[in-house]
Amino acid sequence: MKLIFLGTGGSIPTPERGLPAIALKHERELLLFDCAEGTQRQMARAGVSPMRLDAIFITHLHGDHFLGLAGLVQTLSLMDRERKLEIFCQKGEGKRIESYLQIPYYTLTFELRVHELEPGEELRRRGYRILTIEADHNVPSLAYALVEDERPGKLYPDKAIALGVKAGPDFSRLKAGESVKLRDGSIVKPEQVMGPPRPGRKVVYTGDTRPSKRIVELARNADVLIHDCTLADELAEKAAESTHSTPSEAAEVAKQADVKQLTLIHISPRYEDDAVLLEQAQKIFPNTVVARDLMELEVPLRK
């Protein structure tokens, strides 16, 4: 699993930061969380082909989070895409996205589906789930969590061989959770030769939000929490008024949720130097980074 931060700023693009868009590579799938203007150029710079996109998840309909959709869809049509593309958004916002995508003149070459998600709804996909909650923002907004399925436990070849299992396809069947029937008619079950299941990985993206108990619970034990950090601590009142978060607030969420890593995003254009944001967050949660455009982050398997 790899995260590619295509755009990390908020509200207004700067020479250093584009607007929010995060690509997530999981196995053979490519997902996109938010799609600001300029996203497809950032994908080109990052070497991420838009043709590989399987689904796009939009947090909310402030312009800095979705205005790249129409250009991206037109580009895919110009590239003669044929495979279906799914776009997910907050309940009640689907028609607004569909209307926006119909403004440009272009011929759509593929099936495009816009799906609405209720806060709290769970979306089942191949090998993982997408969880949703209502973020605490000034327009309808979703926060997302990608939660992998459990992985099979470790196979102990010596135990399997001792029970009569031959290396090869039967090992693969055991790893897949299937029992193996031997020539003498006996059955070897996975639990006889494998360790306990290993937990999957978890990545959480809040979009724009105030800190909240809902976010804490969504982020519980996450490998990576990507949290709004628009303004520094000294502007906490302004952050609250605009329903955004400060470094210390994001760090408190990470600490309470017991996440492994906090990544700060949606940085206000007033911060040419983000060192102050990092310093404030690390006082509370040391394992914090400030996302930069085109930064890549590998999410290692859990043991």
C-alpha cells in the first residue's frame, strides 16, 4: 500500500502546494481521495496514470476538493477509456457532481457512476472496506477510512510437511484458508499448520474538519491518519470559526486514537515554511509529518 500526496494545500494553490488530492495504491487498485483543480497534472508529475483509476472518493464540495473532476473525466475520454469509473460522495451531493461533469463539451467513452454514501455507511470492496463518518465541517462532508481485511496467518512448512502435505499448490490452498485432503484420506486444516490471522492495515483521511470524537473513533489504531491542519495554534479561534483544525488539535486526535503516524494536510497558503506546524504537532504526537506535494508514503504490512 502506498500513499501519494498529489496536492497538500488548502483553499488557494501556491507555487509549492497544489490543492487536496491523495492517490492510494492498494494491490492492483488505484484510488483517489479528493480531486482538486490541477490533480491530473500532479498525477503526470508523480508518474500515476489516470487510466488506472478505479474509484474517486470526494470528501465535500468546496471547490478546492473537487473542481478537478471535470477535466480529469474529459482527459480519460480523450484517452479512450472504456472501463467503468466510480465516484463516491456525501448523501445528497450526487446531482451537483453530475451537473458539474455535464458542463464541458466532450464525448464520454466509458461508464461513469456517481454513488452517494450516508455517513456511517460501509462500502465493501476487494480485500478491504471503506468506512465513512460525518466530518465536522461547515458543509456536508465525509471522512473516510480504508480498512484492509485480515491476512492469513503465517504458514509453518515444517508442520505441514510433517502432516503429509507436499510443498506446492497445497501450501497455497492452506494459505487461502482451505483444508487439504491427503492421499490416505486424512484432512489437514489451515489452523493446524498456520499462525493466527494477521490484522490488515488502516488509513484514515479526514478531509476538512474540526477535531471530534467521531474522528477519533474512525482513526482508532490506524497506521496513518491524514488530518486537516489548516492553521497554526495561535490562530485556533479562526480555525474553529472556519471549521478547520490546528496542529495541536490534530495531534490530540492522533494521540487519543493511538495511531502509528499522523500526516498533516490542507496547509493554509500563509505558511511558506511549515516548520511551525510540525513543531506544534510533535510536542503532543512526535510521529508526525507535514505532507508535501508528491510525497510518497509506504504503509508496511502489519506483523
